[in-house]
Amino acid sequence: MKIELLRDYYRETRILMEIKKKERIRVESVNIKSVGYDLETKSLEVEFYKGGIYVYFDVPYKLYESLVDTESVGRFFRANIRGKFKFEKVKVEDEPK
């Protein structure tokens, strides 16, 4: 039990540190490469392996927290974020040469 609590504590600390630096963290997903969250603007940044980087606006922090903690990031994203929040494509991936 103590080991699980320590693991959870360090995981939460790492996530909060990444948020403060406004960096994305890698996630295990076939389509989504990384996600990041900005506490000040409540914006979620999602980087896809294909298709660039998108920012989703007014996303509650709890939703971000659930996204990075779920077994299937892609499934959670499709069910809870895609089509439910305003978004903007902020970067198009470079075409392979």
C-alpha cells in the first residue's frame, strides 16, 4: 500500500512539474504521441503521430488528469474530448522527405 501511494505521489508530482513547464508528456497510444496542459488557460495540447498538434480550449484539469491516467488514451480522447471542445490546429507536421 505504501509503495502504491509513493508511486501515485511521484506520478502526480511529475505531471504537475510538466504542466508548470508547459511541456507535453508522452503517452502510450497508437495515434496520440503526447499531451500537455496549461493550468492558466485550461487548454489541452495534443500531439498526434500524424496530423500535427492541436489545442483544445476550456478543458477541465480533471479531464486531463483522467486522460493521462486511462488505459486507452485514444479511446478516452474520442469519447470525452474530440467534438466536445473548441480547438485549433497549431502545428502541421513536416512532410517526410
